[in-house]
Amino acid sequence: MAAPLLHTRLPGDAAASSSAVKTLGASRTGISNMRALENGFFNSPPRKTVRFGGTVTEVLLKYKKGETNDFELLKNQLLDPDIKRLPWLNRSQTVVEEYLAFLGNLVSAQTVFLRPCLSMIASHFVPPRVIIKEGDVDVSDSDDEDDNLPANFDTCHRALQIIARYVPSTPWFLMPILVEKFPFVRKSERTLECYVHNLLRISVYFPTLRHEILELIIEKLLKLDVNASRQDIEDAEETATQTCGGTDATEGLFNMDEDEETEHETKAGPERLYQMVHPVAERLDILMSLVLSYMKDVCYVDGKVDNGKTKDLYRDLINIFDKLLLPTHASCHVQFFMFYLCSFKLGFAEAFLEHLWKKLQDPSNPAIIRQAAGNYIGSFLARAKFIPLITVKSCLDLLVNWLHIYLNNQDSGTKAFCDVALHGPFYSACQAVFYTFVFRHKQLLSGNLKEGLQYLQSLNFERIVMSQLNPLKICLPSVVNFFAAITNKYQLVFCYTIIERNNRQMLPVIRSTAGGDSVQTCTNPLDTFFPFDPCVLKRSKKFIDPIYQVWEDVSAEELQEFKKPMKKEVVEDEDDDFLKGEVSQNDTVIGITPSSFDAHFQSPSSSVGSPSVLYMQPSPL
């Protein structure tokens, strides 16, 4: 409890020592100061009562008469974190300034009070609660929308900076308190938003804490992310869309009747349009957009990217990415902070790709990390609109060359057979190549078709596909089938014979957790996910959409064209027919049985966000 020492402030920095208090008791100036403060603070509501009974004024009057016991008890309460209970933020400016000065004097004279003071300040980084009771039951579940909240936050940050001037080691003591005070991720959106906002502000004036603060925030975002799958979010939005015409789509979440909701929409305006129906997704979206805004504010100065600041932020975030994101399977949205940062300048995108490439090819890394790096490379190359074609080709060259070297090393070995456990990174790299090719093949072939086809032929996909490691059996079926269709059209490699053979083989045997062996269909043996599949968070999408390559849906006519290989003459002569989508009636078309194309051209549920699939009826060839 801070009130007693605040209003018995002594000259100098020994405000908390009992000897100085005695000096003050003998000083007429000290008594007059105390009385002046009495008028401004003690009598301002609410009156503060000490824990053992009596007001602060009564305790001080006793102390003047020589009764020191109550005063000592009062002073010792400062050792308790309950110092935060003193309501000082919404007082007059004079009282606030006096309290800030008191905090500085207190921590400089008695560093034992540093932690309680920091804890008290951190507790004000969230909105105060509205207390609602029904009988004896507290049913409060909302935050107080205090008009003074921004000003209160400003004052709290001033307090931290004042304390840091007196105690330079303040950041070192502050970080554990910020971790401890972080609200539970199921708290309200407003509570989480305010706390994260204040953490990010701290990282600006305490730059030594920025890495730890960002790591803390991203760790909490991951907890939200893994509890809100993309499929769950999309299902919730779809359900809300289907039911909004009749009943309240958000019934049970907002507890509004139809009239109240209409009124709310009118008042809320555009913000309502960006509200997520899924409650966890709503929290995640608000915090993600906050982090992305912070990144832009840090990296842009006067509308231009500051290389130095962006490089420093990149170093912090790439370390956090390695520690938290890369080992996390199937996170949906948090990783977009790297996607967004890399869009600021091509050099950072290339640095990110090089970083992932080193992870993938380094045999000292665990296989699961190498496979995740492969997933990130493929998804990043496919989805990042800001990556130029020359960079895509350079990455394909690196990946394909590594695949060929890997096959050279396996040809004469005893492990030259299809096995995910033995060759996981190889299959992950294959899938990265296939996935990138599916998304980028139009760009690779645009302009000079002859040169584009010559480049793709130089990659020698045929050797990779026909190898004993059989990547078409392991990679995700949706990716394999698009890759097979496109490469068949351009006569780069014919995959359907291998796909048919793989389908005739026995399904993988997976050991049942209940004991014994059970045969199950395993459509994703590589346990693949594409980390940069479409973002479905409405606020965050505003940052990502301008730099994001969406999948262009393939029409039935285009799929039909995929079945028709190009004439060899096209490679050597003209490309007009291909560019116009025309095929001569005399072209020889290689037959594709329904089982080898239509029946397998399907996207399993495990590949949410990968190229969509159109189901076609087998056509006579």
C-alpha cells in the first residue's frame, strides 16, 4: 500500500527509511507538506483504509504523538504486491505527478520495492473490470470501456521509464513480471489486445527486451492458432453466412436479439464486417493484425523501408521462427508474420529462403525440421507474389540439383527404396518442387515458350519421378495429380503409369494404438502441410492479400486440355497454338484411363488450402 509513504515524502532519496521519517516528524516543513497533500489526496475519494483498521490520516496523527506501531505496519505493506490497489491513475494531474515522483524516490531508496512497483504498473496494462453481481455471484465477463484508458496507459509507460532512470536494471526485472501478468488466452479480445499493445510499446523504449517480448507474444498466438484450425474457422463462417438470413448467426457468442444486433451493426460500422464468428479466431485475428501493424511501423520511416531497422527485426523474428514456428506442425496463421516481413524488400525474402534451404540440406538437423523447412520453401515460393521469377528458378535449380545428388548417393545403396522414415527430407524437397511448379508453371512458360520448355526439360523431372524412391507415392495426392496433369500436357514426364502402379500396391500398414496391426488408407504419409495456405482471418488478410498469390481455379476445359499432350513440333517451332489453347484435330492423344486421372485427381481433407479439385466424368478419348 503506497499511500503512507507517498504523503510523508522526505527530502532526498531516503523516503522509506525510519530514521528519515523521524527527521520529517521533527520538521515543520515536512508537516506542512503533509497537510497540503492531505487536502489533495487523502480527502479525494475513495478514502483508503489500512488493513488493520483506521485511515491513513489517523495513523499519521498517532505517529506524530509518538505511537509508531501502526505506522510501521502501514509502511511494511509496501512489501506486498497489493501496492497496486492504490487508485492513482484516475486522480488529478497533480496527484499523478506526485505519485510518479514517489515511485522514483521509492525504488532508488529501497530497491526491495522495485518488483512490487513493476508488478503494480503491469497490472494496469489491461482494462479495469466491470463488476456485475447477481446476488452473491460475480458474473463479470466484460471490460470497462474507460474513456481514460489510452491516457492511463501513457502514464504507466511514463512510470516505467521514470523507474528505469533510477534503476537501470529495470528491464531485467520487468520481463518475468510481464510473462507472469500475460492474460490467459481465453480472456476477452479487449484484454488481450490492450496487453499485447502495451508489450509492443515497451519493446520500443526498452529495445533489449524486444526479442523476449516478441517471443512471448508469438508463443501465445501459437496457442490460439493451434486451437483454431482453418477448417473450423471456415465452417463457423459458412454456418453464420447460411443462418444470418433467418436466425442470429452469432447467437450464443454475443447474446443479442435481432433488434440489438441491427443496432450494433449500425454503431459498429465497418468493424463489424471484419469480426470473426469463431471466438478463438477473433482473438487471434485482432492480435495478429496488431503485430503486423507494429512490424510496419518499426520498418517504415517516412514511407520507406529502413534497412537497418528491418534487418534488426528480421534477426529477432528468424530466431523466434526457428524456436517456435518451425517445430510446430500445422499452424495456420502465425507464420504469416515472416511472410509479411519478407515482402518489405526482396533481400529479406531471399535471406529467408536461404535460411530454409540450409535447414533442409543440413543432415545434422532432425528430419522433422528438415521436412518442415521443405514445406515452407514450397509454400513460400508458390504463394509469395513479391518473389520474382528469376528467384523462383534459382530455388528450383538448387532443389532439383540436390534431389539428383541425393539419388546419385542412393542408387548403389541398400536404402534405395520408398520409405518416408529413411528419406523424409528428400520427399519434402520433391513436394516443394512439384508444388512450386504447379503454381508457377504459367510464369515459367510465359514469354518465350521454347526457352521455358527447354528450362523445364533441363530439370529432368523424369529421373526424379522414375527413381526407386518413388516420390509420387509419398507426396500429397492433390499435388501429385496436378503435377502429373501439367507435365503430361507439356510432355515433360508421364506420371500416370506410376500413379496406377502405386494405387495397385498394398496400402501402408499402420500400427493401431489399441494393439495389433490395422490397415488404413494413408493419403498423407509425409504428414505434409502448406504453411502459407490462404489466410482466413479477416483483419490480417488486409495485410496479406496484396502480396499473396491466390490459386487460380482450373476450369473443366483446362483440365481436359491437361489430358492432351502437346505436339513435339511446338517445342521446336511455334507456340501460338498453345498460347491460344488450340489443339489440332489430327493430334495424337495418349490414352489415359479414368482410374489414372479422374479417379485420383482428388484433394484429401488433409490438404486444406491446396489447389481445389474439379471432379470430371471420364470422357471418351
